[in-house]
Amino acid sequence: MTQYSVSPSGEKFVVPQENEYQAEFERIEALADAARKDGKEIVVVMGVGFVGAVMAAIVADTVDK
């Protein structure tokens, strides 16, 4: 059965099935590696309930000084 993660704006994202975990991990790893090469920092926010959403917003709004 396909499961979805729904954003606060109503956008639906398919949750990977167990047999897709390795490919999804490799996809995310490649995205993180590319971002690092661009000089970006990588931050992982676990969970996007209220606290996770607030933390993600704070991190997204952070600037280097």
C-alpha cells in the first residue's frame, strides 16, 4: 500500500517502500555530496511536527556572518 507524507500546504510525497530504501539513500547522499561541493552545510531535521517545522524554518533562515 502506498503511503504519503502531506506537507502543511497539502502537497503529497510518496513515502519510499522498504525495497526502495537503498536507492533513496543513494539519491539523498548524492544530493548532499553535491551541496557540500557547492560549499553548503547539510542539516537533518528529524520529524516535521510543530517543533521540527519550527527548527527547519530557523535553519532555512540562518545566514553566515
